[in-house]
Amino acid sequence: MIKESEALNEFRNIRKDLPEYLKKINKPVMGYFETYVPEEIIYAAGMHPLRISPNDRQIAIGGSKIESFACSVSINFLDQLLNGTLSFLKGVIFSRYCDSLRAIADIWQENAGDSFYHFIPYPTISTKESINFLSDELKKLADHISDYFNIKIDEEMLTEAIRISNKKRLTVLKFYDLIKKEKIVISSADFFSIISLATIMDSIEYTQKLEQLMKQTELTGNRPIENSIKVAISGIMLESTQFFEIVDKTGMRMVTDDLMFGSRAFKELVIKTKEGPCHAISKRYLNKIPCSTKGNIDLRIDELIKDCKEAGVKGVIFYLVTFCDSEECEFPILRKRLQAEGIPVIGLEGGYRVNSEGQFLTRLEAFAEQIGEEL
Amino acid sequence: MRLQATGNLKKLISGYYDDLKKSAESGRPIAWVNVGIPCEIFYAMDIFPFYTENYGAMLGARKEAVKYSKFAEADGISKHTCSYLRSTYGSLISQEGPLGKLPEPTVLVETSNSCVTVLSWWRLIEKATHASCFLFDSPMVEYESTGSHLTYQISETKRMIRFLEAETGKKFDLSRLKKVVRISNEGKRLWRQTMELRTNHPSPLTGADLFTHMFPMVALRGTKQYLEHLKMLYRETKERIDLGEYPVAKEKHRFLWDNLPIWHDLRLFDELAKKGINFVTDTYTQAWGDKFMGEVALDNPIKGLAYYTGGGFLNVHIKKRFSVLLDIIDRYDVDGVVFHADRSCKSYSLIQVQLADQLRQKGIPSVIIEADHNDTRDYNRENIIARIETLAEMGEK
Ligand code: SF4
Ligand code: SF4
């Protein structure tokens, strides 16, 4: 069994009570919803970049402000924006990530009053021209923040922000690697908590805690959790601790992932270019392993298969948020490719939180049994 | 009295699909494209542009969308995704449809200027056809494409031309493009003038009329037959006014329709017309109007086409959508707005509650009805009619 580390407990507690953690951040907080908004620019402005995640509350006001066929994650986001949950934010930055979030951006623009709002017109492809275009847009974002908050953002600050984000990315990737190599053995729920916090917590604090955790667990010489079946979890916006706990209950253990805020968010680093920091940032974000909303399926699937093989995964759990068109279309392709590689996959569909634990549990138990036998 | 142009439209549509087949037989390149792509470039390069949305709308109008969607659903595609995507993809993989097996594409060309869903649609088509694919990248704009955005759209247009040249062997010739654009411009002018005639009281056209006649605007811009058709449509619409012959003579309510029509039930408009409710304007056909697809300067047609690709109707933000709504409500003397919350089109629909709220603040009544432009399942016609009638009654009070 894993020896509980202090850092692990801290991660767990933060995840359990996010509002409490956010209250303690002593910097102005800027919110965003997906991992294409560059945290570096926000950080360089002396602000805290916060990736907003769906909360556990039942949707109320948001549901009456948008059609019912928007995905529940986006409705939850709208709810949080409209009901005051996010009133501590100094502003919100959007990009066209998907058709639902694009609508949330528009609706919020009309309701945001005087608070800071910015929409990044995001390219979908990576070419010299698109990188230049986004680079200009990122400069506009930096200028907008500077003007609005009367803050100076210069090259030096951007370079420092890049260094901090890169360091965090490298640390996270090392963590993934240690898990793959079973130097660290950790439950799916803990793995999720740690990873999801990388884009929520302060980057420096996060990196330090993660380094601390890795040292401690490396030293304890963990053994694999007995009989656990190694799986990968794929999807886009699956942010329910409960879901990962269910996976653990079935005797499966996530050892790698393909979630929007998971491995895909860390794999590329910002590499210096002669055109300056915004250009370097632009290049990184347009070259990272794409989400299904970016239309380049094969890169994502190739990467997932590579990770599965490296981690010795026995199966993939794909979680689909109902009404998420991009994932709904991508899943059949992904399933075929994984099956062709001999990797079993199960597709589950639901909302932003788990409403029917029993149903998921039964299906996941059956899946665990199936892939367990194939061991 | 029936518009002769409606009879001509049938000829146009069957001619278009005949051309598709002939192109396949003769080896003329065929590009599968989506609506945001400027067809003028394709006609100028002698490449046949096959508009998948048009094909989808045809399946919808024939009430066959569900039949083909089921093939897509059996392949794992969720019922929640766009019904254009499902029905056309289902027809493609089943090799069935009104045209039989669809001719193979030489190339695929998509643009991100209408929705994110289209990217998934094209991935599915790409996997099924193995044709090489070009994505015309078009980030969103607030109101229109200017500055670095326009520069980017121009470079995307040029990149697309290079791709087409490389993949089809066809050469691009600017003087040919200018000729096509000249015809396209003339047709756009006629389209705008025809739309303007709807400001007349009563309107010379019903909602269904203009939706039906969109086809050449989408798929044939720049061709001879397109221009002839639009001339005919304009002439006949004008004649109706001159002769005082109106489709809804006792026009009690002048409504606006927001979003795609319900292709499988265009008769809904006739049904409502019987009650004196006419849809005198809509936002969908305006997407081919001068605010979103106006005439293009002949001295630099690439720049002009790039400008409209970048500022397409679904590529702008809510402030422009709202200002267009207000403008046409005013110009067409609209007394009620029907928002069709189209389950298939999140890109179009998901801001309608907000738009309706903003209209309410200006004292403009509206109603939101839910349906799907192609999928007939879960369609509740009675409920929709009742809700639109309630909107009409509100106005009477
Ligand atoms: S779950 Fe899908 S549709 Fe919903 S916000 Fe995320 S990407 Fe968009
Ligand atoms: S989602 Fe809407 S814009 Fe996109 S392809 Fe479907 S109907 Fe067209």
C-alpha cells in the first residue's frame, strides 16, 4: 500500500474544498474554461490563472438561460457565472473551444457588465500564418489586460511566466512517467485530484508540492495496488472525483489519461523563438496534442495509443458528456482505432457529475471483469 | 399563384446533381465543401463544388434524413449531433440516397467559420472517403474581418488555391475568377433586391419561398443559371407587388424566423399563412445578404471573398447578431420573432434565450420553439403552431 504522504493529503484536501483554497489566493484571479487559453499571459500580469471546473451543485439559473441541448458542463459554467459563484474573478477569458462554450462566451459578454471579458479568436490549425495570427491576438490580450488593470506586462515577465509554466509541465510529465513505471502507485481518484489541480492551483506552489510528493513516494518504494487493473481514461471535461472513485471501486486504476486538463495539457513546452514570447506561446498552444474540438483526431489517438502501450494499460474508459458533439463524433473513430490495436474500450455517457453511480459501477465492473480475464 | 421560378428551381437542382454525376464520369475534379467556402473560386477553377449542407437539406426536405441518419447512428454517431452530419454521413457510408451512391470526392474542403461540429463531420467524411482534405481556418470575429484577421483570411484563401492546384491539377486564373465574381455580384444584388421587396405590406413572398430559393445562392454563385434564376425570381416577386397578388393577402402578423428552417416541414409556413401569419424575413437567408456575403470588388476578388468568409453569419459574435436582428425587425416592420431552437445546430441556437431576453427589454415579443431542421423524430408540430399562435394573440391584445 502507498504510504500516505503529506503532500498527497494536501492535494486531496484542496480538491475536496476548492472554494476554500480559492479564497486564500492572494492575487487577483482571472478565469478561463479550457486549456487553450494561455496561462502564461495571465501569470505575467501578476494574476492567478484559474481554470474553472464544473462544480457539484445542481444547475439552477444557467438552465433557464440556454437551451437544454447545450452540454451540461457548459450549462454548469453559465450557472456559475450568473449565480455569483465566480464573482471573485477579476475577469474571464474565452476562446472558441466548442459550440457550447462559444455560446457561453457570448451570453456572458452580454451579462458581464463592466468586468473584464476577453475572447481570443483562436485558429484551428498550425501553420506559420496561424501562429503569427495567434501571436498577435495574444499581444492584444496582454494589452487588454494591461490597459484594463493598469498593469505593465513586459517581455521579462512573460519569459518568467513561461519558465514557471514549463517547469510545472516538466514536473507533471515526470509524475506521469513515474506512474507509468509504477514507481508511484496511486488510486485513480488521487491521480485525478493531483492532475486536475495543476491548472487550478498556483503554479509555483503546485510544482513544489508535486515535487515533494514524488520524493516521498519514491522513497517509500511502493508496490502496485494488489490486483488492480491498469486503465487509461479518455474524454474531455470529466471532472467528477466521484467518477474516479467508482473506477477504483471496480479494481481498476488509472495510470494515464487523455483528458483535456490531463496529459494533453502538459505535453508541449513553450520553446523560445526569435519572434518573442507571445510567438513562442502561440506556437506551443497550436502544436499541442489537440482536443477533439480542434479537428485533428489522429494525433490525439496516436498519442493515446502510445501512452497506453507505455503504461501497459489493459483497457480504456472513455467518458462522454452528453451533447458534446466533438466527442460524440470522435468516440466511434477512437474506439475502432483502439480495437484495431487490441485495446478494449468502454464508452460511458453522462453529465458533468455522476447522477447514477449504480449504473456506472455495474458497467465498469463488467468491463473490469472482461479485461481482467484477458490479463 | 405559383412562382414560375419555383418550377425553374427544380430544374436547377436536378441540373446541379446531373453535373455532379457528369463530373465524376468525365474526370472533372469534385470538391466536397461546406457552406462557408466561396464557390466562386471553384467555378473559376472548373472544380465542381458539392455542398454537403445542400445535400443534407435535400434529404431533410424529402423526409429521408432519419432513414440515412440511422446508418450513422448504427456506426456509433450519437443522435444528438447535427442532423446534416448524420444524414449525409449515413448516406455516404450506406452508399444509398436519392442519387444512389455519391460520387467520390477528389478533395475535401471545409471551413471552421460556421461551427466546431463541422470539423467532426469532415473527419468522418475524410475517414470514409480517404480524400485529401483542406481546412480553411477562420477564427471568429466581433463584427467583421479586418486587420490581421483579414490578412490571415487572405492567406488562407491563397493557401486553399494552392492546395486545389496541387491536388486537382487545375490552374487558377485571376481573370476567370473576376468573370465569375462579376456574375456572382450581379446575382447577390438581385437577391438583396428580392429580399428588400419583402418589406412591402403585404409581403410578396412567404417564409417558405425564400428558403426554397436559397439553393442557387449557396451552391451556384457565379454561374449563368444562377443569374437567370435570380432575375426570374426578382421579376416575379416584383410582379406580385405590381399586380397586387400576394401569397398572404390578409397579412395580420409580420413575423421573423431565426435559424435554419425545418426542412421537413416547410408547409408549416403555409399553415400559418392561412391564419394571417407571414414570415416576412429571417436571419438565415440574410446570411447570404449584403451584411454577410455582399458584392466583392473586382480589383481584388480574393480579398473580397476572404473578407466574407471571415465574417460569415455564424462566425460573428452576439452583438452583431443582435444588431442584425434589430435592423431587420425595423426594416421589415416585424411584430414578432420566432426563434427556432434547432437541436442540431448549437452554433446558431444556443444564444437565442439571451437574444430573446434582449428583445423583450426593447418590447419586442418573441417565442422559442424547439425542433430539428432535418430530423423528424420528436417533432411536435401542434405544439409549435400553438406557441406561434400565442405569440400572434399577444400582438393582437
Ligand atoms: S463537454 Fe464538450 S461541448 Fe461541453 S463544454 Fe466541454 S468541449 Fe464543450
Ligand atoms: S451544426 Fe449548424 S452550422 Fe454546423 S453543420 Fe450543422 S447546421 Fe451547419
